[in-house]
Amino acid sequence: MAETILEVTDLKTQFYTERGVVRAVDGVSFDVKQGEIVGLVGESGAGKSVTTSSVLRLIEEPGEVVGGEVDYMGRTIVGFEDTGEELVPRDEMLSETQMRDRIRGNEIAIIFQDPMESLNPVYTVGGQVKEFIELNRDISGKEAKAEAIEMLRRVGIPEAAERYGDYPHEFSGGMRQRVLIAMALGCRPNLIIADEPTTALDVTVEGQILELVNDLQEEFGTSFIWVTHDMGVVAEICDRVNVMYLGQIVEQGPVDEIFHDTQHPYTKALLNSIPRPDRTVGDLEPIEGTMPSARSPPSGCRFHPRCPDAREPCKEAEPVFQQVSETSDGTAHRASCLKHEDVGYWEADALEVEVEK
Amino acid sequence: MSAVDQLADVGMGETLLEIEGLTKHFQSDTGLLAGIFGSEDVEAVDDVSFEIAKGETVALVGESGCGKSTLARTVLQLIQPTDGRVAFKGVELTDWSQRQLRPLRRDMQMIFQDPQSSLNPRMKVGQIIEEPMQAHDMYTKTERRERAKELLERVELEREYYNRYPHEFSGGQRQRINLARAMATDPDLIVCDEPVSALDVSVQAQVLNTMRDLQEEYGFTYLVISHDLSVVRYIADRVAVMYLGHIAELAETEELYENPQHPYTQALLDAIPIPDPRSRDARGTLEGDVPSPINPPSGCRFRTRCPSLIRPEELDLSADEWDQVRRFTRAVQRRTFVPEYPDEDEGLPVGTITDAVDADYFPEGRPDGEAGEIIDEVCRSIADREWDDAQELVTERFEETSICAAERPRYTIPATVGDGVHDVSCHLHRDDAI
């Protein structure tokens, strides 16, 4: 089996606000293997983007990574030790300079949703790609320019050499997103974090980008963490999926299992609530209510107030995120639901779904 | 006689809204210089016709820039059309001034995409819902208050929310408040511009279901504008697919999704990622970008990207040969076929190019006759690095001589699903039109 390149264990990130502590990421564990596309899926406010920013240590005031481990190929991006009184960063944790010089860009690159905000409007597109390559690889000048043009061509920019000197506003949205992918790829990273990169794009353009990612991944063997709220995109490109709800991963497994052997009621409810493009659906079953605030998450299972399967114990007992089945190739399928635990779920009475309309 | 007096009673299933030849061109440039030198028109909506029956949900779908929002706003006369007519309950809207139309607006309401910015943050929910009733001088103050509370209940909110402010609500709840406001004047038509696209998926379903229930109860007619083909399949009775200001295809929902006839609709449906990893089949991606609505392509506006461009009659080619020529044409137009030139300014021998072209596009040999001669000339231009010439040549000879460029297609064919009809703007159907 492919080597694990990124391992995130019990990651916790909090934001300190006037109205209290927001536990945006609350004990998240997942890993990424070489050449894999791993999905991070959930609704807005689930903590997807905070998770990926924490992995790259891009969390700024008033937020802070307060616990857990992030290990990237033997290097400690996040690591703490207990001094008896408090958790302090361990010595081997990479310094800010090391993160900048050795990790961000050249090992792990990130692509954001809005390409206009990630490109500088007053520099040429080609110049920006070239600068990125120069900063992250040992090439410069003419060679870097040639590489930049080659990358632009690879991601499907027509007339790449002619358009090298164009400015970002002269490109369409889809083209700009391709430029960002070219930038990320140009640095030859091992892992690309893509944060909703196709959400703002039209469906035919999204199709072009997804196709491109598949091709490039095959060619370069790059791994991806794909952050999205779109179950269609997940089904289309991901190998393994992590479903997030209110700062936690509630289900994790191979993509086929997530869709066809769903183990968590939230994942199931999410799948039942989406309209289908490929078939006529009589009635959608929406999830009642809205996601509560991460400032004061519900007791017990965080999904219990909206869960159609909730029973008495769900109010109190916090479910353990654990393996519920194993696929033939040994990949774990994990979920956190009391149905899989021995806490008297099956004997208990059902709870009424109680939500504010 | 005022416009209101002419409103006819329309029964369920009868035509509520009739749109004919509706056109909206914008000036691409305004100001003094544009006034002197003239400016080019942006053809946002061009000669569009369709009808909506009372109680029906019609959806306009298309990608950004296709003109769907402009069309909806022009229908409501929020934007003055350049040409064409709109009749609502028998009243020709285009014949009356904005002022004269105002009393009619209680029968036509609109809800917008962004639930954040479409509610005044300084007004209480109650006031927001009462505002349209007040504007149209409907009911007494006490009645309005009671009705507002009732409407809150109807959209599955609580009566007690009457005194709260918009910021206290989530996106889905705000969109319900928008719905309540739109319903306040008991309209016939509600135009919904991307009603759920700002909402999370689980909340989308709640709002869509509420919209459906309300329609069943009150017989509303919805004109829904959306880019989301899954949402549209769920709520629409009929769907119009728009591309660059034209309606490419219009049919009943089931017919359109199960039996799409326009190459653009097919490409669009093909592109949606299906939420099932087991239906991950290879799909044909639509190449290129949507052309500019300034000087849009003649004839069929999709022809510049169409994978089924029709063979020009003057070219004597078999179907297979034409497929190859078309592929070659697209590659040259998009410059996806780029040979390795030795140095910055040097060209290549023609032989090198023709060998590469033969290998990639004409494995059984280049076609004879006129087409063959054109391809040879294109290869010579590519060898000399005269790309513009090569592009111009393929476009002029292989695309612009096609019927697709010569006339705008408009055909109606019998539907396969159900017994309705199916409008399809594609010349592939010129022989089976009714």
C-alpha cells in the first residue's frame, strides 16, 4: 500500500472571541497517502477550511492550534508535549522560517476558492507563476520562464506563450483557476490542498478542471486534500472521504463505502437531502434545523438534535470515532455514532427531533 | 383605462405570461466618447419567446453570462427591453410606463439570491413583510399585522419572529422571510433568482420543499432562474436552457433531462458531477470558453464550441472524414495542436507539420478535394508560424460555411417523454421538425 505522507492526529484549533471560545476544529484525525485524493466534506461552518489552514499553520490571531499532532513525512508541523501544567510545542516542531522555506509551496501547496483574490492584479500572470517557481525551486531567469509557460500550457491555457504577459483581469474565471493550479504544480509539491477550488465556477468549467486534476494527478503522482461541500465532486474524484460536522470528523472511509455503505446518520441525511441531476426525485428529505454554533456545541453526539435516528443515550454519551468496518484492501471505515457502541442505544427510546424552525 | 383594469382572469393552466421576441441589448460603453464614436452592443438577450401557464414552474438555466437574469428582469420590466413584447394576464406590459405599471406589481413579485443583502437590517421582520402590502395600500394596519404573522407560519417560521431583526436568522430562515414578503400581496407570479444557491445543501432542500408546498396551496406561478441543474430538475415543470442570450432548448423537465437534444444541453448535463462514485464514467468535456456577447457568433451561438457542427454542404466528405476535419479545426482554433518549433522565430518544414497532422488527425490520410487543399494551406501557415492565418482559414472555410453559421436554428419536435412538444434550436433537427 502507498506510503502515508500526512498524518493528522487529534488536531484542535480554537478561536478566542469576545463571546467565548469557538472550538472550530475539535479533535480531528485523518491521513493522506501518496498519490491519493482525500476529500474533506461538510456544510459551511463545519471546520473544513480551519482544518486545512491548521495543517499549514496558517491560523492567525485570535485563533490558535491548541493540541494534536500533524506529521508530514517525518517532519513535525504541529506537536506538543505536556509539562504537567500545560501543553507546549515540542522542540522538533518546525519553526516559522522552516515552514515557509521547506513546507509551504514546495512540499504542500494550497489553492483557494477565489482566484481573483489569490492573484495580484498589477502583475502579469506569467510573471507571478515564474516568481513562484523561482521561490520554490532552484531555477531562475529564462529557465523559470520556460517552466512557467510549460506549466500554463499543461493546465490548458491556449496560446500559453502569448498569454504569459497578460494580466489576471484578462483571463476568465476558469482560466484564472487554471493559473493557480499551474502555480501550485510549478513548485512540484507533493501534496496540494484545494479549498473549494471549483465552487465559484460554472459546471462546464468545473468539469474541465476536474478532468485536468485527474490527468495531472496521474502524471505527477501528486496527492490532494480536496475541500468541498459538493457530494457530486466528492463522488467524482476522491479516493477516500472525511465527512465533517461541527468541528469533528464523523465518518471516514473509501468513497464507495461512504456512498453505498453509509455508517453515520449525518452522512446519510446529507446524501438524502441533495437533488439529483441524473434522476427524478419525488421528495427530498431535508435535514431539520441548522448547524448549531461551535461556541456551545450540543452535549453528547453533536448531531443528536437534528438526527432522525437519535435515541436517549445520544444526549449524554459522546460517541467514539472508531473503526466500524474494513474493506477488502484493509482500508478502515470509521464513524462516530452510538449505534456502533455498547451503550444501550438499541434498547433506548427514540428522541423527538427538536429544532427551532 | 388603466393597465390594472385590463387584467384578465387567468385560470389554472392558462397562459399567464407571454413573451415574444424579447430582446435586450446593452451599450458596452457609455459616456461622451461612446456618444461620438458609437459603441458596440452587448446582446444579452436576443429574440426570445416562450409562455408560462398559471400554476406552472418554468426554470431558466444556463451558465454565468448567458442572460438568464437579464431576461427575468426584462420580463418584469425592471429593465426596459430593446425590442419584443411581454403580456401578463393579457396586459401588454411594454405599452405602459413604469408609473402606470406600479399597481400591477402586486401580482408579480421577486425573490433574490442573497438572503443577506435582500432584507433591510434595520427593519423588523414584521415590517419587512408588511412593506409590499403597505406600498399597494392593501388591508388595514391591524389586518396587515395579522397577515404578516400568518405568512410567517405559512413559510414554516414562528409568529413570534414578527418582532425580530433579520440578523437573528440563518440563511435558510432569511430566504423564508423573503418568500413570506413575496407572498404578502398574494401575487400570481413569483420570479425567483437563484433562490437556494447561497444556502447549504441540507437547508436548500427545506426551502425547495416549502416553495413546492406553497405552490400547491396557493397556485403560484414560479419563474426560477438557476445555474444548478439538479435543483431545477427537482422543482421545475418546464426548463429553458439558455446560451449566450438565446434559448437553446425548451421542454418539459423529464423530457429535457432524459432526452436532451441540443448539443449544449447534452454537454451541460454531462458535466454535472453525479453524487455516486459508481457512475464515474468518462465524460466529454466541453472545450473553450463562452464567446463575448459583443458580436456573438452568427446563426447558432453555440457553433464555435459545438462538438456536432454540421458539415458545410459544399464540402464533399464522408461522415468519418468530416469528424476528423472538425477535430482538426477545433485544435487549430484553440491552438491545442502546437508543434515544437526549433527556435523563437524559426518555422518548420511543411513536411514535419503534415506528418504530425496526419498522425494526430488523419491516420487514414487527408481527405481529397477542396477540404484537402484547405488543410494543406493551413499546414503551410502553421509551418510558417502564421497562426492567425491558420485559425482564420479553418474558421472561414470549415465553420462559417456551415448552416450552423448561416441561419439561426428554431425547430419544434415532438417530445419523446409525454405528449408535449420540445423546442430545440439546433440544425441537426431540421428534418424532423414539426
